[in-house]
Amino acid sequence: MQRRHFLCSAATASLALSTFGPLVSSLATAAPAGRKPRVLLRNGWQSINIGDIAHWVGLLELLDKHQIDVEIRFWASTLADGADELLAKHWPGVKVIRGQQQVDAAFQECDFYLSGSGSGFPAAGDCARWRKETGKPYGVMGVTLVTTSPEMIETLNHADFAYFRDGESVKLAKQEGLTNPNSGFGPDTAFGVVQTRDDQAAERFLQQHGLEPGKFMVCIPRYRITPHWAINPARPFDEAKHQRNEALKDHDHQPHREAITRIVRETGMKVLVTCEDKTQIPLGKEMIVDRLPADVKQNVVWRDRYWLTDEALSTYVRSAGLFGNEMHSPIMAIASGIPAVVCRFDDQTKKGFMWRDIGLDQWLFDLDQADQYARIVPTIMEIATNPSAAKAKAEQARQIVLAKQMEQMRALQTSLTRAVQ
């Protein structure tokens, strides 16, 4: 896989070695002799969401960072909405495979199948097919379990490794019969997104809207259930899901309006209301911006268009922190040491519980629990008014993630070495 230019710099290499010491070196020297291992990466579940894009961006960054030299065949479900251009820009050496003929060829050519992060062990059937048809090794990297089946558990048990991005999924898997000794908690690969940035676009946007580095916070709204039909004509309208969203959208964003009001009035900072997916753009205007007091609204920026993962990250790292109802923007923030509050609800999967696994349980809230709901605004304000302590807490979580990433990458390298021997 072609190396990114930033990894070629001596400064970056020195930083990696100083951060990880002999561990990075050991991974690099473990690379097999002869040709590079060929990896069939199954990921890219959708591209209307910068979080889903972050799954594979983060994994590719982790391979680069840990000097795991492989050829990637990227089997994506969707590469659209700018995700294909993002891949070509940052990883021109990655080969995207499309269509049954190319998939079949990849099954023959590749040495290892890698199932990337996502909700519900996405494409578990494709992983099972790899095992049955090829007999070659495979691994599962940072998934959440929603439901299980005997075939799924069997697939996980025969994997070289099986990592789950939240402790609740680990418990469920074990309850359903997981016995794989090389399994356990392993962070969502979106935590790997650190260097994939578009600083020029972010700086241009911040200047246009008077957002100064370190003097604004980011808020991201979310419906209970993503209304895909609103942006994809091929998806049928779902009345029950629509009514669920409508019934709770005010409740789910009231704390954020209150927090924004207090941030603006009490700290002098501004707030950026933005999105992870396209459905959240009008939602942010309707349920947050339009309902703010006039004096507050003039210090709030509403982003009225979709963006990609690289520009989003470059914006987040210039902020004082994030809060809202989404997951992967907070993940990318914590990966760069930026504080982030996550609000969840039972309509989602268990992914939010990963905040407990990395020591951020005090920044995780259930919108359906009154006692937790009442603590959302005070917690956001503590981050806004005590940034040093908040960043120290974010850094502690980042260190937990880094250690787990090392474990995941070591397991992958061991498997790849065996696969080509």
C-alpha cells in the first residue's frame, strides 16, 4: 500500500518511535519476506455519514502508523458522496474492487480477510463465505453486536482475532457461545483517524464564520432513527420511525440548546452546529439554531452543507470540545485529545458504551434516564469553563485507546505473517 506523504517525514517517524518505542519497531520488523500480504478489506458500509467513512479511514491510518506493509483490496458497500475522492486523495494505492467478478478474484488472490468496524458485525455472511470457500485466515476489527446467530458465533470463534468496540458486545458474544481466546474489547477503527485532514478547508470555513481556534465548541444533532428516506429516494418512507423521531426530537435537543445558551452567555465562546450525516443539517437548524434566543443565535454558526471526514477532523481539533447525540465525531475528537460528550438512547446500538471502556463514563449520557439527562448541561459547562482538566481527561482516554490499538495491530501483523509463510 502506498505510504502517505506525512509518514515519510523524519519528524513523524521520530514521533511514532518516541510514542510507541520498541513496539512499533517490532511490528515493522515482523513484516514477512517476499511479496506483501494481500488483504481483502470489507468495510465502507455507507458514505452519507462521515462516521462510516471514518471506519476505513482510521483503519488505513493505523496500517500506515504501525508500518504494516500490505496490498489492500477494498470491498466497500458504498463509496459515494465524496468518499471515493477522499480515498483517491489520501490513499491512491488502495485498489477498490467492485462487482462479483472482482470479488471472486479477490477471494483467490488475497491472503487474509479483514472485516472492519461497524454496527452489528456488518457483512458477517461475506466473512462466513470467505471461511467456507477459501479456508484462509480472517479477522474482525472493532464491531458492535446487535443480534447474533449460531453461524455468526461460529464465524467469530474461528477468526484469528475478534475485537468488539464496546464491552457490552463482548458480554453478549460470550453469552451466545464465543470461546475465541483472541477476542475482547478493541476500539472502533475510527479512533485511528488522526492525520487525514483538510486544514485549508477548515481554516477557510472558520475564518468565514469568525470561529477562532480554542474559542468555539461543536454540537451535533441526531434523530433517534436516521430517516434515510429523506435523502435517498430509493429508501421507503417509514411512518412508525418518522413518528418516533418527531415525538422525541425536541426532548433530545433541549439540553444542547440550554448548553449553547450558557456557553455563549457565560464564556464568550461561539458554537458550531454541524452534522455527521446529511439528515442532521436541517435538523440542527430546526431543533437548535432556530430555537435559540436572539443574542445567542448571533454567536452560533450553522453549517448548511455536508462535509467529509478530513475537513471535519481539521475543524474538531481546532475546537474546545464536542457534544451532541452522535458517536463518531466524538471518537475522532478523543483520538486527537479533544474533549467530547456523547448522548445516546436505546434506539441506537450499544456502541455508546465504548465511552465506559475508555474511562469516559462521566461524559456518556442516556437521554431516556432523567438523572443522567439532568447532568448533561453541567457536564458540558464544566468542559467549557475548565478546559485544562477536560483535555487531561480526554488524554487519559486517548492513551487507553492507543494501547488497545497496539494490541489489535500486533494481532493483525501476527496473522499476516502466518498467512504468507
